[in-house]
Amino acid sequence: MSVLVDTSVSIDHFRSGNPALVAVLGRDLALTHPIVVLEIACGTPPAPRRQTLADVSVLRPCNPASLPEVMAFIEREQLYGLGCGLVDASLAGLYPDDTGRGPVDP
């Protein structure tokens, strides 16, 4: 089973290391999402910055939900008014692989 590595997990790993993430990466089970890469780029990833962003970018991409799918997910799960933003809803509503079993629990 693949694992979507979100922004907060990446940042925690950059700051203090995360053995579980290292294991996932070592087994090539880590997935990324373009929004996660862009969120990391908005911050201060470890130096050398370009190399870190390149490393994150080469993780296997997830199969992201379309904006209409995210909208349907927000409505179906009644995520409105709860402080859940677009990024969280987009990541929670995606299909992590091609099995068609998503969306997964965040």
C-alpha cells in the first residue's frame, strides 16, 4: 500500500527526521501531490533548496482528484464550515493509486 506524504510530514522529517518516513521512502511506497511540492516550495526546505525540491518532485505522483471530485467530496462529507481548506480537502479526497478504491481517510 502506498502512502501520500503530506506537507506536515515532510516538514517534520526535514526538522528532526522521521524513521517511519525513511522506511516508506526506502520501500518506494511514498507518493506525492503537486500541491504538497508547491507548499514545500513556499517554505524553507533544507539546503540545498533546489535539490530538496527536486528530490520531493521525483516521488511517485498520486492520482489526484479533479476539482469537481473535490467539490463532491466536500459536499458528501459535509466538510464545509469545519476549517478544512482546499488543500486538505484535495488531499483527503484523492485516489492514491489506480485501484479505484479511494477516497482514502486523511
